Amino acid sequence: MSESPGQHIPVLLSTSSVYPEPTTAAFEVAANLGYDGVEVMVWTDGASQDPRTLSRLADHYGMPVRAVHAPCLLITQRVWSSDPWERLRRAVVMAEELGAGTVVVHPPFIWQRDYARSFRAGLDALARQHPDIRVAVENMFPVRMARREFVPYSPHWDPTTIGYPHYTLDSSHCAASRTDALAMAQRMGGSIGHIHLGDGNGDGRDEHLVPGRGSQPCGEVLSYVAESGFTGNVSVEVNTRKAGSRARREADLAESLAFARRHLTAAPAPTP
């Protein structure tokens, strides 16, 4: 966070926010609503895996791809490769090809023992090989089943317990882990490289609500990073699966964009 407060912070639309519509729809919606660009969630949709298709969509809609989310969900464990390092490497290469400066990655799953053991060293190697891309490790959350808590990530769902050069702060995941997002942002400090904006009610579920509809201090987080000279992007990552129509989905995403811009511009401008 080296630039002065008061700068324009881009607000992106995550392609996951239009699901079950396809990746292509996210570019259209982002353009319709006036977002600054797109974050591509790489998943089973073929368009999300193909940099040439994504480049054409970005050019057609005037919506640059500014961030790439590596395929590290349970349903994307065989996208591109069964090797997690190869999936992450390809995400970094695709980000370079598209001119995106950030790749989002989750901490390793506990069953990915070799990947987990080499995770920090591997991230350092990627940083040396691709110095223009910041790989930002995302905060996750424990899973609660039958009144028991299970942590599926190694060594922890909270990346600040280990320490990485760059973080992705996900406010919905903070709610799912019953953690305060502003406190998480303060722990991450100047290493916040990217933000996933969504809300939740702190009942242990990953809800990805429209910001302002849950209990997380989403506005305070945005004001905090804006005042700190944040140089990354804010990506709206909300769940619109039950919207029922494109109009309802766009209304939720327009509300999210307005929320983000309102709080990002609330920080006072620097004194001359």
C-alpha cells in the first residue's frame, strides 16, 4: 500500500457473481453496470480457462480482466491438471497474457501434503519468475458439520498465521469463520493485495451476501484500505443464484457496486 490516499480503486465483478449464468455473461453485466473490470474465476466453464476467449470478451465489452482466481475449489480440482502447482502456474501465465496483476489462490487442502509442504517456497519461486504478478493468498474458514468444526486447509484457514507477501481479504469468509473483517484487514496490513467484497451473518456459513445485508463491517474495511493507499482491486463476489432473473441479478450487483464506490471514496483526500 504505497500510493497516496484518495486514488481511484478499481471495482471488479467476479464472474462467480453471475452464476448460474456463464463466464461470458459476467462481461456483459459488468459493462452494463459500469464496473471497472472483471475477475475471472477459473472453473469448469471452458471460456474461463481460455485466455484467447477472455481477451476477446474483454475487448468487446471494454472490461479488462484485472484478476484471475486460480482453480482451487473442490469442483475444479481437475481443471487444467490434477497437479495444484500446474493449475496455479497456468493461472499466473494466463494473468500475464491478459494483463491482470493479481492471481487469487486458496491455502492448500490438508490432503495435498506435498503441495502444502512446498507452498510458501513455491509462491516465492513464482514471484521470482513472474515479478509483475502478485499471488494473493485468501483467508478461508473452518467447516462445521454435526456440531463439530473441521479445518480442511493446511496449515490453517487464516493465512496471517503463516505470513505471505500478499493476501486476498474475503469479508464473506470472515463471517463464515466468525472473524471480524476489519480486524483481519488490520492483521493483513500493507500486504492486502486484493479484496473479495461480500457479506455474511456470522452463523458459520459462507453466504456471499450483497455488502450491507449482513453483519460484517464491509464499509469500514473499504474505508480502511482506501485511507491506507491500497493499490489493488476490490472484486464484488456475491451469490445471486436465487435471483431468478437477469434484472434481479443486475439490481443486486448494481447495489454492490454502489456500496463499494461509496465507501471507497469516503476516505478524506490527502492534505496538499
